[in-house]
Amino acid sequence: MPRILMLYTGGTIGMADTPEGLAPAPGLLPRLIARLPEGRCELDIVEYPQLIDSSAITPAHWRQIVGDIVGRRDQFDGFIVVHGTDTMAYTASMLAFALQGLAKPVVVTGSQLPLIRPGSDGWTNLSDAIEAACQPDLQEVVIVFDRVMLRGCRARKVDAAGFHGFDSPNCPPLAEFGIVPAWHRARWRSASGALSDQAPQLDANVAAFFLTPGAGAGLIGAALSAQPLDGAVLMSYGNGNAPDDEALLAGVSAAAARGTLVLNITQALRGAVAPGAYAASQPLVRAGAVPGGDLTPEAAVAKLLWVCALPVDMVQKRDALTRDWVGEVAVN
Ligand code: ASP
């Protein structure tokens, strides 16, 4: 029988009502999970001492999750990370980069309604997640949610009201669950790269900037000029276009010259940054921004943190940013 380790970090799924709103209730989720039918796998649950609403996630939490999985990689056949939905796509992206070479299923899940509420989606999400974690040929980090399995580094939270909380707009689902699961194995990736024994540092200063018409462009430029960031995600328009704004471009140039990796991605839900498609894409390229293709904002932040931690020089880091590592970006 497969041995599965469940790391329970927090999130709505195990929350209960408090006078201030929903908050994690220690011990509740493991007690409730004992109600799931036995027989599919041997399930060990580790509840983190500080359960969080995932809006509080930090790189330190990611290092802990990575360390817990790497440290137990030989004892378990698959891993489930129970997580809040707010930042689930960031965590799934980060785990995808940091766990390259693990070659075992890592399934991130949670729910929109707590398990203790009638009609909670948590029960289905948990049993689908267990099913996915028991697939010996699944070698990726995935999100299982509302009857679909998505590539973790392609997923986005798209709904804070309905059950269909996640989608991967630039990547078809890796599985769909029904009476019988449809495993789209032809879309699965095999593990590549060597698994590092230690979680990456992830201590780089990385921030994201969302371009808007008007004063925003100049303010982003000023921030990039003033802040000694290691990495910056710039969310530009359409195929990577931006206004020919002097302060914005001076900020990107100054940051790039200082060694900040500026990654240009699109605000659009689908499609990619395509330098040269429009003349309006050229100023950012000339200023030194790295085109990020169809990376999601979540994967862009995770990729920058991971690349900044690589023990290589700046030229190699820029090159690493443009490569596809875990299926996070379409390569032409
Ligand atoms: N605020 C919650 C969290 O992300 C939302 C959820 O889990 O659905 O932890």
C-alpha cells in the first residue's frame, strides 16, 4: 500500500469560526480526516505547530515544507501539502522549483469551505489529492482542487467565491476526476535535475509591480531606482508592452545595471510576453528587462527567488530565468 505523508500547514479547510472570522483550529483536521474511508494508502499527518491563514506565508514556511519533504523522501511514496487557497499557487510554484529531482507526487490542496461546514468541498479535494499522491508515475508538484489536477507552477487562484478556485490558463489540466479519474498522462513531466539535500535559501528581496496608466509607471520607475532589490517582477500590458515613460525605463535600466533581475510578464490571463510583436515592447527590452514568456505572477516570483539562490554569476542567473525548468513557461 502506498505510504503518503500529509503536511498540514493551515488554510480554510481546517478552520473554525471565531469572533473575528474563520481561523485555523489546531487538531481539527487530523481528527476529521480519521473519518475518511481507510484502505487507499497508509497516511501519516504532520500538523504544523503554527497553523496559518496562507496570506501569512513566507519563504521561511516554504523552506520548512521543502525540508520536511526532502528529509522524508525515502520513507514515503507521495506527499500532500494541505494549504490555504490565497497563496496556494505561490507555494506550489516554489515547491516545483525547489523539489526538482524528487520524482514523486507532491499534491497541494485545500478548500473553499471548512470541513466542518455542510457541503464542504474539502472532502472531495482531500480524497482526490490522496488518489493523485498514490500515482507512482506522477513526478510533479500539482494542485488538486474541484475535480481537476493542475500543474502547480502554472496554476492561479481564479475564484474567491465559487468552488472552482483554480485554473491554469496557459496549460491544460493534468487530470480530471469523475466516476473514474481521467489521468492525462501524456501531459505529465518526468523529473529532471538532481534533488538538493537542503532547501534553497530563498532570502532574496523580490517584489512585484503592476503597471497602470497614469502616474503608476513613474512610481514603479522611482521604486526600482531607489530599492536595492535582487529581483523584480514587472507586470506589463499584453505581449509585454509598456509606455515610453522616462522614469519607468530609467528605473528598469538602473535596477538592471545594479544587478537586479527584472522579469517582464504580462497582466493578461492567457498569452505571453513576445518581444518584437509590438514596437511598444522594445523599450523594456532595451532597458534590460528579461522577457518572462507566459509565466504566471506566482511562478515569476518563485522563479526569481529560486534563481537568486543559485550559486552562479549574474549572466548565468539571467540565462536561468529564460529557461524552462519545471514546465513553468512555454518554450518556442
Ligand atoms: N484565507 C484562506 C487561506 O488562504 C483562504 C482559503 O484557504 O481558502 O488560508
